[in-house]
Amino acid sequence: MSARAAATTDTGSRTAGTAQVTVLRRLLSQRGTALALAAVALLVLVALAAPLITWLTGGSPTAFHGEAVDPALGGLPRGTAGGVSAEHWLGVEPVNGRDVLARVVYGARVSLLIAVLATAVSTLLGTALGLLAGFLGGWADTLIGRLMDLLMSFPSLIFMIALISAAPGADRRLLLIMVLGLFGWPYIGRIVRGQAMVLARGEFVAAARVLGASRRTLLLREVLPNLTGPVLVVATMSIPACIATEAGLSFLGVGVQPPTPSWGQMIASAVPWYASDPAYFLIPGVLLFVTVLAFNVLGDAVRDALDPRSKPR
Amino acid sequence: MRPRRAACALAAALGLLSAAACTGSTGAGSTGAPGNAVPVKGGTLHVLSTIDLEHLDPARAYVTSTQDVGRLIYRTLTTFAPAPGQAGGKIVPDLATDTGRPTDGARTWTFTLRDGARFEDGRTVTSKDVKYGVERTFAAELPEGPPYARLWLTGGDTYKGPYQDKAGLASIETPDERTVVFHLNRPVADFGSAVSLPMFAPVPQDKDTGVGYDNRPFSSGPYRIDVFEPKKQLTLVRNPSWDPATDTVRKGLPDKVVIDLNLDPAVVDQRLISGQGEDANAVAMEPIGPASVGRALGDPRLKQRLVTGDSINTRFLGINTRHKPLDDVRVRQAIAYALDKDALRTTRGGPIAGDLATTLLPPTLPGAAPEDPYPSQDGKGDPAKAKALLAEAGHASGLELTLDTPATAGGKAQGEAVQASLARAGIAVRINEISSSAFYSTIGSPAREHDLLIDGWTPDWPGASTYLPILFDGRLITAEGNNNRSQYDSPEVDARLDEIAAAGDPTTAQAAYGELAKRIMRDAPVVPFLWDRAAVLVGPNVAGAYGHTAFVGRLDLVSLGLRR
């Protein structure tokens, strides 16, 4: 019996392998998607290489450069476009003269780390609980379903702010990952549950059941592999949402703690400077915009590529 | 509840936007335009505030911005002269005919009320109203005001206020309708200055609504409250019973004063910079934000509308002397050497925000003795010297400390500046952000305050008698509402404070306080970094604007009027 089941999976993974190649080819065949993929890859590279970049430029994300700003003008950066110079390629922050380039690359690390790990948490939770709810049905479905309803109907932003303020001593990064992950999983869970319910009534599952496969085998070997598509799509879409929420929370002052840089914090502190030092506002703002856009385009493209019914026009 | 007075300076400053002020030269240039034009009677003056008015009830008003607004609504026995610069620190008669007549070695103070001073319903202000106003400040329901009545009036330590004790306080006598006599338990040379505080404003007993009085204090000044929506807007209209002939301080020019509260600092700056429509008749309550300083100074027309004022406020980094290893004076001195005062000032707007402080008492305060016990090049700190002191104290490998700051943009910026400057000496600082509404109650509790804190102090009137004795007397460390936040406890300093207080003569006392400040600075319980000046934007159609020293350099509202 198990040999039979294993054989099914083998063919399954083989087709999945060829499918992956096709998906990648489909993704790259569109220029917008290719650009988005390149932007995401570049961003990840920049975040990983942050120490290398600051070593090259000689800037540190936390060092003050009092000589780069003019105290007589309220700490406005000296020079053009927010103090662009040979030492500070993207200029400096007003008031304290911290290197903007160093802060955005280290900020990318924080934003990406939190977004990716929070998405991982919500994907894991969402898939596991959604699968259980959809496959088992009955009381498990009721329990998990109500929990999802509860979390989704909650004013999550307010709750996040309260939760983070209530734990002043905790590591903010870890807290943000947990909070974003815990509030994000029902969105994946809902989709997984719906898919799992359909799949559980599928003929191949019935066949495996007739052949005596255990519940666990059915879940992990028959239903789960068929869920990778939707899960992947939702996860890709959840990363930009997490980046935006993290930036929002940092903007509201409950994000990572100073002096750790994050894009949201940079945008928050740049708001009053929009008129006198627009470059300071533009750089993290544009980066956040491009990142969220790239992930969204990519997520869209992944869905199109995986779902033949929504083939590109 | 004394922290309130500092809170005034600080809530505004740390908090919502960096306080800023002008250098002497800019000051002279800028007072020109708005000051010289002659204001006329009539019109509606708008005041744009980024904070809320904490308490309008005179018994509870202990925040400078509220005191500034309060001066429009009620009169006190004496008050500050309506004048720019140090002249504004002078105490002048207000409801009283003089600044008080001391007898019995300054233990008994007699005030005579002016003729013709009236409440908004037309009745005459009597000595009973003044007595009742002071008695209310003893009520437990109204706790936020200054402590002087409780500390100084005979029997004040046991009196529970008029709601519980109908008999009243015997040490305030009213021999006739126009005379009020205060009996003190000790000689107080500057009691005539103390009665300038709002807690010495008259309150008619039948109009007292207890806690509710906060929303609708009964007017004895040029304006009465028309509508008050806390956290949103206060609209003041003329008090028809106020007679300008009886008041030498308040001009009472506009027909109406509208104060918008809790506005965004950037919005206030932007509205006043453009000065369009209603905003031409507007002034800012708080100083200009650092982000707008460059624009305001770069444009000569705007620069003219930037009004500056000196203050008697000192900002400092507080050090908790009871926490290890800060109990070691060498560690505290190392921090004093390491601190980059210039970077801290830049977070508040740069040189326009005031002069770098080198010692406790600002030069605008009588008796201040100039010194710089922890010097460094341009106030940028001396990390080498700090490291040497730390090594001597056995902390060559560095230290870790926690800094309390208010959770506001300004508080964070100052925290980061402290963090970056102490890091140069090997001191790692963790920033603990505290919600600005809970900031003073948290740091006022020795059990909850951490190692370092962003702090400051404005004396209640020019002179160190409401500064050094409140902040550095080791016997005044309390479990809650503590003002000696350094928890500095030196028997030598305590004894000297008693000697100075007992001496009586104000002039010698001022000089003695100056010397004592030097003594305290050697122990470095705090590191002063800024003597504030405030630079405030006024609309193009506003005249009579000047910064007042008693209100941390912010505008003196009683003199403002419109050009047309």
C-alpha cells in the first residue's frame, strides 16, 4: 500500500519539477515580471551585503556627522540634494548627519528580515491550521474557523500597537515578527481551508483512502502537495503587506528601537522635513514604494503562472 | 506636583517640537517688525498650539503655556512685567496695589487690593475671593499646583482645603474687603514673587465647581471663556466688566482670542510660514520646529516674523546617583565630559534654540556665576578625557546604561544624540521610550526611573530659590512625584541650602546660590546642555509680539494685537 502511495508522490514530484521550470519561464517571459524579480533579487542582495556596502562607502548607520549638517539652519544637511557628497552618496539625515545610504541598506535588512520571517510564521500557521480545518471538518473546522473570524475581524493595527507597547523590554524585531505572523495567518488559512475541502473530496484522495492510506499520509502526501500553488501566491503577496505594516508601525513609533534603522522610521522622521530637505523624504519613500510594488507584481505573476485559467492576456 | 513647572518647559520642548530660540543678533533683528508696529483694538487673534492646555483651573495651573493663557483670564496679586528680555522677570503689582508689604521679618505679608477690579458678572473682587482661591489649592481633588502655600502658610501642613474644612485657613486674614494678610511659618523674602502664581488668583466661592472648575474658571481678567473643548479649541471673548484703567499689565486688544490645541507641529509651522487668510492673524504657541528653521532664516521676510525670547530654563541630562556605577563621581564626570551638547542642541533647532549650558544656573538668572567645569571644544564633548576617568574608576571595558526619554520625535532625537555621544567614550546607552503623558510620573518615581534621563527646569520666578532647593535637597527625595530625580543627597549641600534660606536677604541669597551651584556641579548629578531661547513664528498682521522670560521665551499673550 505504502509503495503505491510512494509511487503516486514520485510521479507527482516529477510533474511538479517540470511545472517549476515552466513557471519560471513564464515569469521571465514578461518584461514587468522580470524587472520585479530583478528588483527583489537586488534588494535581497543589498540587504545581505549591507556591511560590505557600508565598508565600501565608509559610512556607519549610527555614527553622527555633525560637520555634514548646518546647526545654524536647524541641522539642515550642507550641500545639494540632502548633502550628497563623496562620503555620503545619498546624502545625510538632517540634525544628526547620519549616512542615508548606510541607513537605507541596513533598514532594508530590518524590513526584509521582519517581512520574510513574519510571512514564514503566518504561512506555516495558516497552512497547518487551514489544512486541518479543511480536511478534518467538524469540530476542528468550527474551532479553527471561528478563531480565524475572530482574528480577521479584530482591529489588528490597534491591537498590535497595544501589544507592542505592553512589552517594552522585549526584542522589538522578534515581537514584530510574532505579531505580524499571528495576525497574518488567517488570510492564508482561509484559502488553504477552502482548497483542502475540495481536495479532500477529490477522487485521488478517495482512491488513496480506499487503498488504506492513513489520515496523516493523506494529509501530507495527497492534499498538501496540491496546495503549494495557492500558498506560494498568498505568501508572495503577504511579504509586501508585512513590509508596509512594519513601516507603518515604525512610523507610529512602535517599530524597531532606535538607533536601529528602518524605512518606516526614516519616513516618519522625514515628514516635517518634506519642504526643506525633500531628498530625505524621497529616498526611503521611493525604496519602500519600489519594494512593495515589485513584490506585488511578482506575486501577481506567480499566480498567473500557476493558474492556467488566469493566463496573461 | 512641582515637576509641572518643568513639565511646562519640557512637555512642549522635549515633546512635540523642539523648542527653539534665536541668537542675540537674530533676536534684535526680528523683534523689529512685529514689535514696532502699533497694535490696534479689535479683531480675532488666533493662537496655534501643538499641545493641550493642561489645567485652566488656577489652583492646578503649573505649566507655563497654561499660565500664559491664564493671564488672559484671571488676575493674580502680583505678576510678571509685560516686557521683553530680563525686564519681563520683574514682579509688578496686579490685583494688589503693590508687591506686598512684609513685616515681622518677612513672616507676615500684607496686600491691598486695587479699586475697580471686577469679575465677569460685574461684582467686585474682594479679599475673601483671594483667600478662597488659595484655600482651594489645599484640596486633595486639585493636586497639580505649586507647593508653596502648603509649605509656607502657617497651618498649611494640616489644612485639608475648603471642601473638607469649612472654617478656612486661619493664617490667611481678611480684615476688610480690600486687605489680605498671609502669616507664614518662616521668613520668605520673595513671597511677593510667589503670589504671581495662578494659585493666588481670586475664585468666588459660589462659582467654585470643584474639579469642574477646570473647564470654566470664572474670569477676572480681560477675557472670559466662551467655549472650551479640551484638546481641541478654547475661545475667549471680552469680559465686559474688566476695566483697562485698573490693569497696567494686560492690553486686552483683540475682541476675541481663539486657541487651537493639539495641532501637528509641521502644520503649525507651514500655516504660519504661508500666513494666508485667518493665519495672518495667528501666532504659534510653541517655538518653530528644527525642520522649518532653515526656511525661516533663509527668507528675510519670514525672519522678520520670527520673534525670539530669552528664558530662565536649563535643560540637562539627569544622572541617577543612586544606581551603580553612577554613584561613583568619576563615572558621572566622565559622562559630563563625553556628552556632545552641540549635537543635542542641533536636535532642537541649532544655535537658534539657545546657548550651550556650561553650568546649572543660566546667565539670565540673578546670581548666576559663569563657569565651565567640564569644558570641551565647541561643546562637542571630550571622549578621551571621559575614557580616562572611566578607566580610573575601573570601567575601562565600558558600561551599559539606560536612558529615559519621552516617546516623541524630539525625545527620540535627543536620546539618539546622547547615545551616539556617550558611545564615543565606550558607554552603551539603551533608550527607554516612555509615553509623554506618563513621562513625568515615571521619572518622578525613584523605583521606576532608570540611569539617565532627559530633563530640565524653569524656576517659578527669576532666582535660584525655586530651583536648587527643589532639585538638589537630599531630604526631599519622595517615592512619587519626586523632583530630585538625580536622587542627589549631600549633607553638606543640604546644610548650605538651609543657611541660605535662613539668611533672608534676597541679593546675598542669590550670590550664595550661584556659589552653591558651582559646588553641586563638581558632583555632576546632572549635565546641563542648553539654556533655552525660543523663536516663535507670528502672522504678518500681528503686532506687539515679544518672547517672555517667564514663559520659556514664548510669546506674552497679553500684549498681542492685530495691526488692522
